[in-house]
Amino acid sequence: MKIAIDGPAGAGKSTIAKKAAKELGFIYVDTGAMYRAMAVHMLRSRVDAGDEAGIENACGSADISIAYEDGAQHVYLNGDDVTGLLRTEAVGDMASRVSQVQKVRDRLVALQQKLASEQSVVMDGRDIGTVVLPDAELKIYLTASAHVRAMRRYLELKEKGTDPLPDPEAIEADIQERDFRDMNREHSPLRQAEDAYLLDSSELTIDEVAGRILALAKERTEA
Ligand code: DC
């Protein structure tokens, strides 16, 4: 069975997808982490974020693979476990840029499709329901208002003791800029698949969202 969860940054996709995968005994595939690993490769290769030809060239020398250790996804870049390097703003920003390049997408989509052909998955990203797994049995489009997403990110950074702590307005502006790039890029822009179920998590808890997805998954398996 394949469950696709798409939506903008900060909507809670990874938390929810991880939880749903655990309950169902499926593998969780975080496709954003693959674009982030590709971004680490570009930063290491000193390719400029705006240099599309340079990104196309350098992506050929990135060997990205996924392994599961105690159920958690680890991403390898040319044999190096880069999982711990992926969640910084600099890598996120570069990932948003490398993900605009079709050659990068072709390589990573092939890897994602291979993983889903080998086991039952909950996969999250931006183009899972539309491009990667168009035949997924269940598609969710998970969103929340930019304001709510910014506040969640702010509290997460505060909890981590981030210093200096960016103010919520700056985070919201950054989220809006990233949404715009993800939704308006030429290749595989973020959009809701026609057969996707729309879930707005602005006013819902993690458990409520996960509960709805699990109920839908149950319906589909019994259908
Ligand atoms: O979900 P995330 O923030 O880890 O994703 C990082 C970037 O990768 C984000 O800007 C969008 C891009 N991405 C994509 O284009 N397609 C995917 N399936 C997953 C992520």
C-alpha cells in the first residue's frame, strides 16, 4: 500500500507521516531529506544556488541512498551519513533551489519509486500524489495557515534554545517565500492532486490529524 502526503513546509507532514507509518507498520520515506542531501552536496561542491547548469553538472556526482536504522530513515551522500546535517536553514534554502532542477528531480523520483515498489510506504513531499506515486491508494494534502506554521517553527526553535532566535514575522516571511517558490516552479510544483483528501491542520492536534489519516487508510484497505 502507498500513502502519499503532500503539502507546504511546516504543515506537520513529517511528524504525521512518521506516526502513521509506525501505526501501520509501513516504512516512512521523507523525500525532502533527499533534496536536502542533494543540497549538502551542492554546498560541499561550492556550487552557487542560482547556477542551474552547475547544479545539473554536480548532481551526477551525488550518490544518494536511504537506509533504516531502528526504524529511522538515514540518508547517505556518497557513503557519508548526512542525516544530522539536513535540518538547517541554509540547507533548506539550498534544497528549495536544487529541487527546481529537473535533472535532480528525475534522479530522486526514480529512487523514491524504487523504495515504494519494494515495501508499503507512507511518503511525504511536494509531488508524491501528483508525480511520484500517482496510483497511491491514499493521497493527503496537508496544509495549515502560514501564520500557524510560522508559530510552530518559532516554538520549535525556542524549545531547542536557538540563539539568536528569529522573530515569528521573519519566519512567516521566509515560509511565504518558500511556499511561493515551491508552488510556482516550472517542474512538479506543489499542488493538491485531484484525488487527494485536503486536511487543514491549523486547528487540529497531531493526534487528531494522524487519527483522520489512519481512519482513511483503514477505509481504503477495507474497500
Ligand atoms: O520538506 P522539506 O522542507 O524537507 O523539503 C526541502 C525542499 O525540497 C523544499 O523546498 C521542497 C523540496 N521538495 C520537493 O521539491 N519535492 C519533494 N518531494 C520534497 C521536497
